[in-house]
Amino acid sequence: MERDNSTEVTEFILLGLTQSQDVQLLVFVLVLTFYLIILPVNFLIILAIKSDPSLMAPLYFFFGNLAFLDASHSFIVAPRMLVDFLTEKKVIFYRGFITQLFFMHFLGAGEIFLLVVMAFDLYIAICQHLHYTAVMNPRACYSLLLALWLGGFSHSFVQVALILHLPFCGPNQLDNFFCDVPQVIKLACTDTCVVELLMVSNSGLLSLLCFLGLLTSYAVILCHVKGNSSEGNSKALSTCTTHVIIVFLMFGPAIFIYTYPFRAFSADKVVSIFHTVIFPFMNL
């Protein structure tokens, strides 16, 4: 897939998160702390699940994959952000931007689809528990895992395709700390209304529909738990509550960023840093 010959911009200049040195230092320390303390926990979770045969249930299988996606996603934006805090000129080359964009959406969409799969697993475990072993067998789990990876790849491929055909001839400055489709398409030397609508349908609408679907499924689960009395209800309620919190943390920023492509908001950077840097560490 080649870029259009009219493309002249070979790099983007990032203006960063803020011009305040105090705020930059605070964010630098915060992100670095996440890396040094919380990131290894994701790898410990993966090792614990792999090494303990008693944790081979589908719930832990998917939770281990969520930890892997979180750990991988945290390497996409945050390391470069830390380096940029220490440099005066923040430049990302076009190829580097495309690579960052691909993996950011590949892993991000994978997490969204994984949350859907985990909601399905929880629904079967609570509402159809007599059929749980038959439905959520190892073959089904691996098939669902393959499906979410393919779904993430397809979504990311579309996002990259939206950018590759756009001509960029200047300006090349982005008032942010990373490059993403909503910011970059505004720099294209052509009308981008169609591209922005496609981005909304591919990212914003997808996030919104998955979010509403997940809330509906958890509402059904909570109604089922409330209507039945058993010893496992408190555990099911706790698990469901945790999942709902993760859903809000994941989908809130994504919906905010990708459903309003035509307008810029003062809160964009705050939401972006939470979505790209903080959230991957929060699923613990």
C-alpha cells in the first residue's frame, strides 16, 4: 500500500501535552511510575495464569489475554511521550506515525472485542450455567480469541487505509502529544468530510454500539443475579461490577474522541492521555 505521490509532508511536529514545565514534570513522573510499578503486574498476571492449572478456566484465560493487550498497548504511545518530555523538538516521521496508528488501533480494538467476549462468557456462566462447560469449551475460547484478533486487525487496516490515500502538503504541526486519525486528517490538503464520516462509522459508531451492547448485557446479568438467591451471587455481582467499571473507563474516552471528528474541544488532550496512556494500566 503506497502513499499518494502528492504527499510532501514526511514528518509531523508534535506540540506536546502542555507548555507548562511543572505540568510536564508531573505527568512525566506519573507515567513513569505507572511503567515501573504497574506494568510488571500485567506480566505477573500472565505468568500466574500460565503456571497455575487451577486458573485455566475461560474467565482467567481471557483475563490473561486482557493483561497481555494492556501491556502491549502501553508501549505504543507512552514511551515516546516520556522521551518527548525530555526533548525540545518533538518529531514523528510519517512511517513511524503509520506504524503507531496501526498498532494503537489494532490493540485498542482487540481490547474492545475482548471485553465483548468476556461479557458473553460472564452471561453464559451466570444465566446459562448448566450449559457453560459445553459452550465455553477450549475450542470455542480459542475461536473467540482468533475472531477478536482478526477483528482488531480489520479495524486497524481500515484506519490506516483512511490515512494512506490522503495528500499532506503542510502544515505539519499537531497540537497534541501523539498522532491519531482525528488530528491528522485535519492537516490533509483535500476535503476530508467523507474520511471523517468513515472514521466515525469505523471507530466512533463501533465503540458506541459495543458500549451500549455491553451495558445491556450486564443489565440482563444483574437482573438475573437479583432474581435468584445463591451463594455465588455476591461473587457474580462483584465480577459484574468490575467489568462495568472497566467498560466505562475504556469506552468513555473512545466515544468522546471518535464521535466528534469535526470539532476540537479543550478537554481533548486530557481525554487522550487517559485513553492512550493511563487506561492500559487500569485493568488490574
